[in-house]
Amino acid sequence: LSTGAFLLLSAASWWLLYAGEVSLVAFAAGIVLFDLGIQGAHISNQSEVYRLRPDARSRLTTCYMSCYFSGGAVGSGLSAVLFSAYGWSGTCVLGSAMGVMALVVWGATELRLPFARMQRREA
């Protein structure tokens, strides 16, 4: 649940960042909430990944961080393209959309797990 809350926080922070175009206070609050959401989700995700195979931590970390870095690189590239075409509002829409997509993926996998557990109990 903490991962979902942190992802929601990071997605919602983009509304404050958008308002930051006219308000320095909103921009600062958006940065703080975005950082809290991203760092919290990162830590929650790592703890979940390490539970998969505690004996393979360094391999899991390598794979996880490679994917994390690749996602950041793609997001940075897309934000540069959108900023040049649509300005700050385009960048904020992209950031929020990426956060919402992460939340949807998290929700789909979290909601699926309880059903899988129920099916195993019934079998």
C-alpha cells in the first residue's frame, strides 16, 4: 500500500508543479512532494524486489536500477520534446501521466494478487 500512496503523491505533485508556473510556493511544494513520492516508491519497490530472492540481491539491484535509469532517461527525453512543443504545461501533463500509468500498473498487480491467493485457497 505504501508504494501506491507514494505513486499517487508523485502523480498529484505535478498539479502543484504546474501551478508553480505562477507561484513559487506551489512550485516548491510540488518539488518536495514529488521527491517524497519518488523516493518513497523507490524504497518500497526495492524492498519488494529484494523479497523475491534474498540470495541474489546484487543481480536484482543491477536489473532494477538499470530499468529505473532507463525509465528516467526515456522520461527526460520525452519531457525535452514536449517542453519544446508545449512548454511547461506539456511537461507537467507528461509527468502526471507517467505517474498515473505507474499507479495503474501497481493497482493492476496489487488487485490481482488477492484474487490469486483466494483461488489457491479454494483449490
